[in-house]
Amino acid sequence: MIIRKYGITLQRLTEADIELVRHHRNSELIRKRMFYQKLITEEEQKKWFQSINNDFNYYFLILHEEKKIGLIHGNIESYETGISRGGIFIWEPTAMQSHLPIIASVCATDLLFFLVKIKRSLAEVRADNKIALEYNQKFGYQIVEALSDDEKYVLELTPEIYLETAKTIREMVKKINNDPSELSWNDVELPREKPAGLYDNLPSHLAEYIKFKP
């Protein structure tokens, strides 16, 4: 699955790129902002990918001008409850201080709320990561739980609050890319052949659009 919108590309993570992700995830800059801060081994990375390469996890590489600059994801607990957990990290230094993370977040959030039809998005942020906390709050995420033992905040976002709070951000993203349209299935590209183990048990509203030739 590939999404092209607002000047960036979100490309579903495949096994071919997991070493690239591991390399950047293990960097000191990224690792110190995560809950799990140990170095990840090649074998651990393979096991992790096997655990997330399914219909309930949407991990996307973020590309700008064909350069891979980060990773963004949404993990769906179940399509019935409509709850997902998301996160993003950018490893390209110049992109960190640009508008690109915001565009990626808008694309991924629009995808989960308005195409996948998620009802609530949750995020967990380290209590000492003020930048991540403020970043999420710009989109409307609200603190619903503070866990002192783990020194983290649990944040929640609904489609209604997102549309209200992030209205200015979404309009800015459309304006700078001269694209006033909303994200739609027309912006989503599927592979010619169905990937093994993916898209087998989708709810009807997704199966209607995610189709492959027999």
C-alpha cells in the first residue's frame, strides 16, 4: 500500500526496509526518546516485523522527494472497537525541523479516521518528552491518563476533536501543497498482487476498496 498526498509518500513497510528502520531506531537521537531504549538486534527486528506485518498494523515509511525520512504507524486493537495506537519518528535531520512530519501525521491520521474508520486513536508519550507531548496536542490529543510508575502519558484523539483542533493545520497542509482535496481512496495505490498474509480479514468497508485480481 502506497499513499501519495500533499507532497509526500507513505509506503507500507516491507521486510526489505526493516534494517534501515533498525539502524535509525538504534541511533542515540531516536532511542533516548523511546520507552524501550536497548539496542535492537537484527533477529529482534525480524521477529518484530513478523508480529506487525498483518491487517491490524499500518506501518509506513515516510518519503519526500523519494528519500526515506522516517516511520509512522497506527496499530489497530480491533476493527470492532475502532481503537488504534500510533506513533512517528523522523530520522532525517533537515526533515525534523520542517513541515514534513506534520504532513505525514495529517495523512496517516486522515487515513485511519476517515478511510479505515477508526473511532479513537491513542498515543503514549514519555513524561520527559515535552516536544512529543506538545506535538500531539497540536492535533487535538488530550491526556487521559498519567502513569507515574512508567513516567508516561496516555493521550487520546477522536475524529471530531481532530477536525476541530487540527483545522488550521490541515488547511495549511492543503495550501502549501496547492491541493484543497481531502485524502481519499484515489490517493491509495495497492500492489498488483495481494501480499502474502495481508488483507485477508478486512471489515466490509475496507474490503470494498482493497481488492486484488484472483
